[in-house]
Amino acid sequence: MKSRILAAALLAATLLVSCSDKKVYLFNGKNMDGWKVVLKEEADAFSGASTFSVENEMIHITGQPFGYARTEKKYSNYLLHLEWRWAGPKGVDGGVFNYLQDGDKVWPQGVQLQMTPKDMGMLMGGIPIEGIEGPFYRKERIVAESPEKPVGEWNEMEFLCKDGQIKCWLNGVLINEAVCDVTDGYIAVQSEGGSMDFRNIYLSFPK
């Protein structure tokens, strides 16, 4: 297991070195500029600001009501870096979307990395995944044990999205990979029932 973690960490480091120096920060640490909040239709009593707020240079998500905050721009061929933690007393449901498509709704069409303690690392969503039967696609993580840190501690996550491929590392360990039939889309973080924090969200671009 240790050798697998070391090999994965070396691979992630190689990818980072091979990326250009250019970084695009998706979150400025001050407000939600550049993001669009989408909530369930029955959540009219809530505002996006009450569900997604900015505190201490991080995005705080209450988890209620269900929905997501997505980038206003689409991206392709990138390495996404972010840090996250469970902000409540226990691990809760949440997720990160890549290749999110037009037509804002809950639930959206994209490839979500599931972040519940039970299903951490599962890739799922409405975008077809090669080798997986639909109409709702689920690909289990490729490691037996998920390397997330305990509740309250920060985790580092990276997504390599290139030419329809997607790979995800959690704390230096490759936890899932897939090929889907789209090559660009929005990036989103999800509100799905529990409290989570995100920070240091930026893109770099593989050469």
C-alpha cells in the first residue's frame, strides 16, 4: 500500500511539473465573483449567499438546500487543484463536478466525484462514462481504501481533465479515472446535505 501511495504521489508531482506556470484562480478568497449558484426550485426561501458564503478565504457550504455553485466559464484540458474539509461534526455528502454541461438544474449533467465517507471517490452523473452502463453512470473508485483525512482536517484534491479523460488524486493517491464523451464544461462544488469548506481553487494547464 505504501509503495502504491508513493508511486501515485510521484505521478502527481510529475504532472504538476509538466504543467505550464500559468494558473487561473477560480476563487479569489473574498467573494463568489465568477461563480453562479443554482439551488433546487423549492428552495425559494433561501438565497445563494446563505448556502454558499465566503469566510476566512474559503467557500463555506451549509449543505441546505441542495444545489451547486459553478464557474461562469467553461474550461477544457486542465489540472484542477482544490482543498476541502468536512466542516461539521461528521463526514457528509458533497461533491465536485467537472465537465458540467449547459442547462442549470438540480441534478445537473456532469461528472461528479462523490465525497461521502462511504462512496468517496466514486465518479457518477449524467454524462456517459466509457465502459459503464447508463442511464445514470457510476464508476467505483479504483483503490480499496480511500485516503481522506479525518473530519475537520484539510484534504488536497486534483483533477486532470484532458480530451474527455478524467483522473482524480486525493492526498497524492490516484483514486479514480474514466473516459467520457465530452471535452469541456463548467466546474462546480456541491451543496448536498452537510457542511463543507473549499479553498485554494485554481487551474493549471498541461503542456
